[in-house]
Amino acid sequence: MQVQAITPDPDPDPDPDPDPPSTCSNCYQRGPNPTASALEADSGPYSVRTINVSSWVSGFGGGTIHYPVGTEGTMGAIAVIPGYVSYERSIKWWGPRLASWGFVVITTDTNTIYDQPDSRADQLSAALDYVISQSNSSRSPIYGMVDANRLGAMGWSMGGGGTLKLSTERELKAAIPQAPYYAGFNPFDEITTPTLIIACELDVVAPVAQHASPFYREIPGSTAKAFLEINGGDHFCANSGYPDEDILGKYGIAWMKRFIDEDRRYDQFLCGPNHEADRSISEYRDTCNY
């Protein structure tokens, strides 16, 4: 098991303010008061280290655990899975991005690149179980870091379909399917997990009108949900290296912080603003206030 360190960009303030006191008694608030510019940056307030996960692991295809340094207490865990005929590298950018805001994140490969959405749901679940098991192992660098009751899932394309499917099978605090693809009957009207669907406007692989948009409508209105469509984006708009990482990072971090950490400081980025005033966003829907 190999551990590596990643250091965030230097803070422009050489003497940053300490974390503010928590504003709630029943949430898991950590980190400084958020700003839009901070959420759009490449990294958050915490340095990040990584652990390589062997492809011989049971239940999924291996990957990378990303975890923050210098935190106290337990954190939520998030699993991220790629799409059809794709690899971990396509979604790996989410690992350090989310971990630097106080989450333990596993970005994964799949058992085979041809696995369908239902299989990817199972593999997301196995990846979360693996992270929990590592947190329970005194030999692991993330020993004692994970709160097994605060879990999230993310996936792209068929991995997005798998994320939605897992939300009907396992209790999650938050889910973010990206350019989700799921064919045939689905049980998405059973979803109670707070879900942010990221769509790519010009997607021809999983056209928005056939996938992301109806999936959003099928999720009950009583469930906290949002729909964010990237202006002019193709099927790969949420992938590593594409130009929308800043805007997606802002919404992705805010969603996970709001629902996994129950931190209402992030409401300001999800409810209230004119989202479509940002040229990167062609459409935004929500069920605010959460």
C-alpha cells in the first residue's frame, strides 16, 4: 500500500484565520467559511495524501484513496466511479478536490471496462465498504477517519446510472451522477438521497432529454435534488482535464458539504443565486429550500 502526499496551492493569506466556531449543534461543520472563489480553486483548505488500492481488491477494480491531513474527528466518505470503457483517470480529479475539503474519497477503476450500471452500483458500494474497512484497521493510514453513517457516491455516464441505482439500494447522504446513462426500467422514483444531477447540454451518448432530465423528474419532489446542465458540454464535460472543473467543483463540494456534513454555510451556493447568470450553466433546477 503506497502513500503519497499532495499539497494544495499556497494560501494567498500567509496567516489565514482559524476555522470559525460551529454554527450548529447537530452538524459536522469543518473548515473555513466558504467563498465562491475558494470552492472554484483547484484545492481546498487541507493538504491531501493518497493510498493506492490494488486491482486485486474484492468487489471493484482498485483505485486510489484520497484523504485530508490535519483534520480532527471522523469524516464522510465518498466513492467515485467512471463510465463505460473508461478508467479511473477520467474521474480522478474529484479525489483530491473533495478530500481537500474534508472528505475521505476513493476514486475507482471497475472490474471490467464493459460493466453495466447495475454492476457499477455494486462496485460503488464495495468501494465504500472497503474505505470503511480501512478506517477500522489500525494498520491503515486512514484508521479512525471515516464515519460509516455519512456516505456519498458519484459516477460518470454508466457510473452515473450506477450512482442513481445505488441510491435506491443503500442509505447515502448525497449522490452526484454526472452525464448519467441508464437504459430500460429504473426505480429512481424511490430515491430519497439528496441528488445533484450534472448534465452536459450537447451530450449525444446519453442525451439529456432521454437520460439526465427524465431521471431528475422521476426523483420525488420531496427529495432534495438539483439539476445542473453545462452549457455546450459534450458527454465528457465532467471529466478530468475539461474546462468546467471550477464550476463543477463549486457545486459538487457545496452539495457534499451541505448533505454529508449537514453544513448550512453551503446553502448560499445551492439556493437563491441566479445560477444561469453563469455562462457555464445552460439550465439549473432545484427543490430549494433544503
